[in-house]
Amino acid sequence: MTQTPRIPQLLEPARLGPLHLPNRLVMAPLTRNRAGADGVPQPLMATYYAQRASAGLIIAEAATPNAVGQTYPNIPAIHSQAHVDGWRRVTRAVRAAGGRMFLQLQHGGRVGHPETSGLTPLAPSPVPLPETLHTPSGLRPAVVPREMTTRDIRSTVADFASAARNAVDAGFEGVEVHAANGHLLHQFLAGNTNRRGDAYGGPVAHRIRFVVEVVRAVADAIGPERVGLRVSPGNTVNGVREDDTDSVYPALVEALADSGPLYLHVVAADPDQPLFRTLRDGWPGTLIANPALGWGTPLPADGGRRAGERLLAAGADLIALGRAFIANPDLVERIRLGAPLNPVREAYQMYTGGETGYTDYPFLADHAGSPSPEPVSG
């Protein structure tokens, strides 16, 4: 008697609030710098995302909720009608290919430069990024950001809510609030970038306040069933340092658990770390885990499949992969068949523009002589 091959757990269907997902694989938000200089998504981006529509969920790359939040050149935005129209072309292409999309909302905070945005960056405190930044004219030293006033904080919270409404208008199923990887919301959480003495700085209960206010405002604007939150506990990218990680994130989860956001997305999750288990136990909704595959290290040959399966066994609901989806538009099919993966062409991930290393990665069908999907017109 023949046995039916077992479906990999990563490919089992799942629910995400009101959404039915065909598999548990999430395409992580990946900055690729292919938007226009004005932040308007370009037609090539529609092709890129439509190629990867077999993911259970796509979380589109970080889009800025206002002009001062821009990080690098050619980053998409979502604060004007032109941005909404550009993103609508993307969501229509993905939906036509059978996919579902959320949009990540990201304010760079001190990770920004006047040569890029035309504005002095805002941050919790006037502590500059200890690194150079890509600008339209090349690498430049970071500038000292302006400390946000309470009025700046209130207007930024409102900008996140407005951006969320724009995202839904553009056809996204929901949004992910980015509080990770050293950007503005993470800067409020971390003690070395938040040196405030008011209600938004100092003790943990104060440092989580801005993130809580943003998430709640976004949930009020579009409904909590359309909202996710991304965090990166202990991550030191962009110069942040947390001396009390094990206190900050359980407090943040506790503050938001009753607000009902749809999911929590944990970057570089490790099932062997006690904090991961604490967050899983404390979060009542869906938990998306992005496996810890090593910063700046080669991608494993399986693209993170084994690490993802370990996280599912440890209680994660969905698994977010990044570089594996960059290089393999048909990653879901490759995992289903156990087929080898395309290698990542690291040189073309950011700041290069164009199709190379973006929409020209081969599908399995290409090796059999079949054409890859046609480009999506604007």
C-alpha cells in the first residue's frame, strides 16, 4: 500500500484572524530601494510581489508614514494619494495572482538624513546614529536628530493612523507597525537612544508608551484585526542597545494583549531562548516568528526551513522568511518538492535599482523551459 507523502508543516493551511492562508510561510518585509525618489511604488514592484504571491502572507517592505520618517533613498511611502495609487497597482497584481498582503509602516527616527528627506530627523533624544547613511549623493555621516516634543509625538501617532487608513485604501489586508531594527519605535524602547525624563522615557512603563499609543491609534483607525506589531528583542542593529530586554518586551506584550492586535512578529526568534517562550505565553493572538539565521552570515541551504519547523514546534503560528523569498519567488513550491534553492545575490539587495537581483531570479519551471510570469504593467 502506498502512503500519501506528508505535507510539510510549513505548508499546512492556517488562519490569521479573518484571513485563510494556504500555508504558514510569510514573506518578511524586505527593504529593496526600488520605489521612485518621491516614494511612489514603481510597476517593477508589482511584478516582484506578484511573483511571490504563493506565500501564505506577504508583508510588504517598510513604507514611511510621513516625510521626515524616510530612511534611505528610493524607500516607498504611504502618506500621499500618489503613494496610495502606486501601492494599489501592487496589491491588485498580488491579488490577481492569488496572494494576500500587509504593509509595514516604518518611521526611521534618527536613521534618516536631510539629503534624503530634506528634513532634520526626529528621535526620542538628540543622540545621533553612530554610522554613516546612504543618501542620494553617497554615504554621509549621520546628523544629530531633533528631540521630539510631545506635540511631535502626538502628530507622529496621528500620521501612523492616517498611513494605516491609506494602506487599506490601497488594497492591503492590514498593516504591520515596525518597532524593530533600530528605527523610531525601537529607539523609544532602547535606553541608549531614549534619554528622556518625561512620560516617554526613563522606566520601562514610560519607554513602551509611544509604541503602545501608535499601535492603539492604528487599531482604532482600521480595526485591530488588521494590525500587527514587529519587534526585535536584543537586536543591536542601527546602534540601539537594550540593557533590560527581558523587562521591556514582556511589559509591551502585556500592555497590548488586551488591545487585540492581530499578530506579534518576532525578529530573529530562537526557540531555545527563555524570552521567546515568555512572549509566546504572554501573547494571546497569532505569533509570527522570523528564525534567527545569523546577521551577515550566508543563508542556510534550506533557506531557514528547519529553523522554521523548530519554531512551529515551539509554539509559533507562522514563519517569516526573508532572503529565501528574495532569491526564490516560488519558495513554497521548492519546499513542497524538496527542490534546491537559488543562491542570494547579495550585491543587488539594496541601492542598485532595476530588475537584476530583483525580478530575474529563476523559477523551477524556467529550468524545464517554461516561461516565468510575465511582467506586470503599470
